Amino acid sequence: MTIRITKKSSRSGIVGNIEELSGVNLSTCYQCKKCSSGCPVGDLAGSPPSEIIRRLHLGADEELLESDIVWMCMSCETCSARCPMGIDIAAVMDALRALALKKGTPAPEGNVPLFNRALLTTVKLFGRTYDMGMIAAYKLGAHKFLQDTGKFPEMLKKKKIALILPRGSDKKTVRRIFRKTQVKRDSKP
Ligand code: SF4
Ligand code: SF4
């Protein structure tokens, strides 16, 4: 099937919102797919990063926010580092997540947004991640407090979970970053 791309179709859908949120100009992407070939979850996702960009070009609407890669993406920034056009695709993924949260789009599988919130809450409170706090917040939110408790002693033994509160972080600076990000996000679409 031949797809005709007109000036109008290339600016329809959510592409404008995403460009504004991420500060990225997506029109410079020429579909070399270097981002997708380096993405650790590209093969597992329904649409790898280059396809997400292409769908935005073609006027994808809010259905794009339901793509599994939006929540599978680990913000490793490999895609951004590999892009010959300097497109910050990781920032595009952040923007997709922010828009998905704002629109209340359901995550395709699991409860990644809850995990995301639990992780960020501990960073905001303690200045860095705190395993126990994050696990407790996630399990409370998911109403699965007793799930996986059998693995706990072994993980403690292998020092995979830190019980004591993290120390030495610059909490003031971290909270200032959260405040600034919140103001920036609230002032965007
Ligand atoms: S690496 Fe850059 S130019 Fe190539 S497909 Fe990905 S976003 Fe487009
Ligand atoms: S930042 Fe996300 S989309 Fe980009 S390579 Fe990493 S996992 Fe893939």
C-alpha cells in the first residue's frame, strides 16, 4: 500500500504535543533504524523506537500511547546516542509516558506506572532510590503485599536489597529538580 505523506498529515495527531514536551524536532528522522537496532527492548516491543517516530510522522493519535514500548523503555538512551540526526528518542519516550499519564491511558501490561511512581517517590523523599520503601509502596499500591515474600530472605542474604535508608544524597537539590520538573510539566499540554 502506498502511503502519501502531506504537510497536513505529517503535523496531525499527537506529534506536536510530543515535540513540545520533549523539545525534539522529529521531522529530521530519515528512518535509518539505528535507534531500533540498538534498543535492548526493540525486538520485544510491538513497535520499536524508529516505528514510533514513523507513526508520529504519519499522524498517530492517542492510540500510540498504548504501545507497549512506552512502558518497556528503560531510558537507557542508547537510541539517542546512536541517532545520526541527534534526535533524543529517550526524551520522546519520556514525553509519551508523561502524556499517557496525563490522559490516563492504561498501560498495556503489568503495573509499570505504579512502579514508576513508587521509584520516583523514594527518590524524591530520600534523594536516591530506597529499595525497601519502593517495594513497600509498589506492593501496597498493587494490593499484593505478600506476593514474593518467600524470596526476601535470600535477597537479603545476597545483599540485593538495602534495608537501611540511603545516606549522603543531596536531598535539597533533588527536591528542587522535582519542583522544577513539575512546574515545567504543568505548563505544557
Ligand atoms: S536513529 Fe534517528 S534518524 Fe535513524 S530512525 Fe532512529 S530516530 Fe530516525
Ligand atoms: S531509551 Fe528506551 S527506546 Fe531508547 S534504546 Fe533505551 S530502552 Fe530503547
